[in-house]
Amino acid sequence: FLTDGDLSNEREMMAEIAANSGRSRVFMVGIGSAPNNYLMRRMAEAGRGTYTNIGANNDGGTEVLAKMTGLLDRLKAPAVRELAVRVDGASFDLTPQRLPDLYAGEPLVLLGKGDNLAGKLTVTGMIGAQPWRTTVDLSGAADSPAVARLWASRRIADIEAQRWSSQMDDTAADEAIARIGLDYGLVTTQTSLVAEDETQSVLTATENG
């Protein structure tokens, strides 16, 4: 799907992808200097595909050729499909909630929030016709404020996707986004940052005559 992302029916398209994509995958290609990257990335994630951004075509087509060739090469051979994740021995809020297929050279990036660093995370999928799995011991993980903010930002994206696909109504989505924005100090559609200047000023007065 190639577009500049200037759509008038965003919610309808997101709902259609989430409800009826089935075994299909949606690969978004944004063309131009200022496409709607946010929307197209969310649509690709909902359709378990990838998003490719191609800037202004002022280089004789070099960028178009390179990026489209890379995309078509990936489409030929998905490395792992039907990915699923579970955590045993601990409770984690993982994001993204809808996992894409993995293609050669692409990592699976999961961000998790939990009360304690324990348990085991198991990732399963299919490589060709064969089942595949790997397990990670979470006891060796380290707490990270930077990763926490990344988790919060990505969790907000999940909430927006649920809003667009009608899995969450506007009020619940706004409340959840506002809560995360306040907890993690993020600028969102429901929160903003205010700068307070605490510099002391000294005022003097003079009298003539």
C-alpha cells in the first residue's frame, strides 16, 4: 500500500485491518518529504507488516530503488511467522501487543513493565512448517528508566491503535494516555509539559527630587 498517508477515514481503515486482515500482511510505503509516518507505522503494525519511508525523489530514483528492492527481498522469505510471547513466573505488561512476522535481518523488540525482574520469557513461532521457540531468563535483566519511557511511548501507540480499531472508546483511551503521560513525563495528545522559570529577579526603585 503506497500513499502519502493523507487519509480521511483513518479509523475505518484501522478497524478493517484489525478485523479482517486474516492471514494477509499489510506493508505500508510512505512516499514524499512529509508523509503521515505515525499513521502508516500503526497501520503496518496492525497488519503485522512493516513500514518503509521513501523521501522526496530528487536523487534520480536511487532511494526508491534501494528501499523497494530491500522491501521486496524481505517479502520473499519471512524468517519467523505467527509469533507469540508468554512470561512464566512473573507478570509483565509487554508491548507491542500485536507481533509482526520477522524477516531476515530484523530483530524482535519487546518492551516490558513488571513489578520485579524474574521469570522466563518464551517466544514461539513458525519457521517454514517447523515450530520454533526460544526462552530468555529475566532474572538477569536490569531496570532502566530510559527503557521505561520507551515502554510508555510504545504503550500509548498500542492504545491509539485500539482506539482506531474500536477496541477502546475515546474516553477510556484518553484517560489511559493521560495517565501514562503524567506518570512518565511524556508529551501526548492529553498531556503537555510546562516550563517553570525559578530565576530570582530583584526589583529596585529610585526616587528623583
